[in-house]
Amino acid sequence: MASDDHISTQLADIQRTLGTLLADSKRADEDRKQAHEHRVKVHERIDELREDMNERFRHTDRSIEITGQIAAQARGEVQTLKDVVVDEIKPQTDDFRKMRTMGTGFMMAIALAGATLGVTFSDMIQALFVNLRKLVGQ
């Protein structure tokens, strides 16, 4: 009977070991399932983030494109204004400066002529008075 007890003990040990192995196997399966679910969630989140970043890049690309168009339009407007200044306004201002210079020269000539005539008339009147005094004083 001792051998029956010994066999019963061995069978019990084997059953315990099998139970432990079965429990460990079930835990490993559950861990594997949880790990798989976790990986699926991580991949879904990565996909969401990738889509979000792609959308942001699309907006950024569009903003850059619009900014480039605005800059090109501004350059065009500036060039148009430069052309107007060079073609229309600059000749007018150059003519005005030329006329002002000529007017200043003309005014100087008139002032010089006036001063000369004034001195001449002054000398003539003075000579006239001198001659009149001589005539009256005689």
C-alpha cells in the first residue's frame, strides 16, 4: 500500500503541476490578448496622430501658398508704383525743378536790372536837381 500512496502522491503532484501549467497557460493567453489589444490601440492612436499631422501640414502648405501669392501681388503693386513714379511723376518733378531754377535765375536778372535802373534813375534825378539848383540859384 505504501506504493499506492506513493503513486497517489505522485499523481497528485502531477495534477498540481498540470493545474499550475494550465493556469500559467491561461494567464499567458490573457496577457497575449491584452498585449494585442494594447498594440491595436497604440496603432490606432498613431494612425490618428498621423492623420492629424497630415491635416496640419496641408493647412501649413496652403498657408505658405497663400502667403507666396500675397507677396507676389505686393511685389507687383510695388513694381507698378515704381513704374508710375519713373514714367509719370519723375518727369513732372524734373520739369518743376527746371522751371524753379529758371524762375530763380529770371528773378535774379530782374532784381539786378531793377537795381541798375534804380541807381541810374537816382543818378539822373540827382543830376537834374543839381542842374535845377544851378538854374534857380543863378
